[in-house]
Amino acid sequence: MQKLSDIAIGKEYIVKSIDNDELAQKLLEMGCTPGEKIIVERKAPFDDPIAIVVSGFMLSIRKEDAEQIIVKKL
């Protein structure tokens, strides 16, 4: 398992956990919950922000938030 901030573009992952309760609530409202499949679509320079596809929607996540999301490769 690894942090969302460290994963490769174009690969599929499963969200395993979110280490921040406030962030977890925000992401829950956007459809990004533990067990959900995500794909890293692209990364901005210096990897901030990171664009992910989850539940058919593209979301932009700050690097500091992505470091709190633990994922597992499919």
C-alpha cells in the first residue's frame, strides 16, 4: 500500500483509508470512499495538484491531502 501522492499516472488503485476525518468527510461527499476505484489522470508540476477519476468524475486533490489517502494497486 502507498500514498495517493506517490502513485503513477494511468494506473488503477483502490482507496484503502483516509487518515484525516475532515478530509474523509469532504471526499465522501465527492464519492471518494474506502473501497472505491480511482485512477490518477494527471499531475501538475511538482505533483500539486493531482487529478484523479473516481465514480466517473474528475477531481483535483492537493498534494498535502493526497498524502493522507492510502491506496492499493489493483
